Amino acid sequence: MSTNIAVIRFPGTNCEFDVLEVVQQLGAQAHIVFHDEPGLGNADAVVIAGGFAHGDYLRPGAIARFSPVMTAVSEFAASGGPVVGICNGFQVLTEAHLLPGALQKNAGLKFRCGPTDLRVESSDSVLTRAVATGDVLSIPINHFEGNYTCSAETLAELQSEDRVLFRYVNNPNGSVDDIAGICNQGRNVVGLMPHPERACHELLGSTDGVGLMQSLLDSASRS
Amino acid sequence: MIFEAVVEVRLRAGIADPQGATIERALPALGFEGVDGVTVGKSIRFTVQADDESAATALVTDLCHRFLTNPVIEDSEISLTAVATSPN
């Protein structure tokens, strides 16, 4: 049976079809799971796609965290299943306490949108196993609240446990330690602000996201 | 009893406040001198039913911690005012 990816859609999510398209392009299956569903269907991995879940009201991810589907996502993550949150999905994962820290408004209050160079800092995660540490990937960002912040203790923990997966080559948003993406201790839950699903076709200007999406599919087929 | 609750949410000390900084930078151009320390937060108002003030405080504190604020970056201050002794 081919690998199957559940793509979570909240009211206001807008990147779910880009993820679906890329997963299918890479030869796997994907299906949309709406936020009020209690289960994930037959999923080998979960992607929380970008957008503005519940309008980003109160704070990005604050309301999405209480959607029924998040109970299933938390259980899936706890059982070791691969979970990736992209952009707004990263914000949802921090609000749900599946990843530490928080994403606040960009330094300088600038909405950042454009290709960004990311350095892969660890190939040990469900999203980076098919790329090499030190690789520099061109992946677009598109966010207003991507300024990663956390306590000094959390930062030290992320650094010492090699859980910073991506750093910006040129920090666009004020993130502490240039952090663009992190993982949990189990290395199966990953959050990142850049959009790898938007860098998977020559027509989009970069195919550097393919290695990341392929990593997820490889991880999914093993889980 | 019914209490009117006002929750003021503000960024924790040490967390950058780009909105406050941007407003502060704009002030001299508008002719406002001597204004410092601008910070931007939000205020959330609602009514809450509880047996007494300490029960209401406990409920709103829990609400703040679990939902209205993100404790990684935000603090909150709660004000309660009794407005009625029982619901209509």
C-alpha cells in the first residue's frame, strides 16, 4: 500500500492543496482532514498546512489548538508518528505544546514574503533525513509572525540536543539564533516557517523542497 | 454572583515589542516629544458567573493561563468588578 499523508485543514488554512499536490507528485497519497474530525483516517504522517487557522484570532494557533482533530494529532505524535507543521502549522504546534517556544511578530513589523536561504543543521529528523547537514536550500517564506522566541533554558536545550533543524542564512524576521525550524525530542514532530511545498517544481523557481518532502514520505513509510 | 472581567494582556519583560517601538518612533514626527516606553497589548472583556470573587479569580486565572495568553511571551493582569448578585 502506498504511503498516505493526512493534511490538516482548519477554517482559514490555505496551503493544504499545495501539500496535496506535492505528495501526489512524489508518488504518495494524501487526503484532507477537516479540523472537526476526531481521527486522521489511515495516515502514515500528518502535515499541518499553512494559512490563518481560525483567522489567527487571539494569537496564531491559539484556537486551532482546541480543534477536535488536534487530540488525534497529539496522540499520533506521541506514538512516534511523523508530524510536520509548516508556517501557521508551526504556530499551531507551539500553541499545542507539541513544540517549545512561540512565534511572535516579525522584527520591524515587516510581512516577509520571498525565497529564503536555509541551512540544514541536522539531517536527523522526519523532515531532513534525505538532505545533508550543511546543505543550503532556497525555500520561500510568507509570514508576519515567524519570529521564533523561547526561554534561554529552552534555547540551550534545543542547541545541546541538536534540535535546531534549519537556520536562516540571512535572518529575515528576528528569530532567536536565526532559527527557522526545530523538532521535538523524539525528532518526529517538526515545525518550520518556510514552505517546502512551494519549492517543489521548476516553475516555482526552486525544487529544493523536494528533498524535505521526500524525507517526510520516507519517514512515513517507515512508521 | 456575576463579575465583569477585564484581562489586560501584555508582552513579558524582555520580549521585543515591535508595535510599541514603531509607535514610539513615529511620535516625534507628529510633534509629540517626551513620550517613552510605549508598549502595545490587548484587553479582553467578558462577564463571569461564580460563587464569590476568589472563585471568579481562580476561573479567570486558569482561562488566562490556558487560552487567553501564551505564557512563553505574554503576561496578564486581571480586574474583576461585581455587577450583580445573581443571574437574571
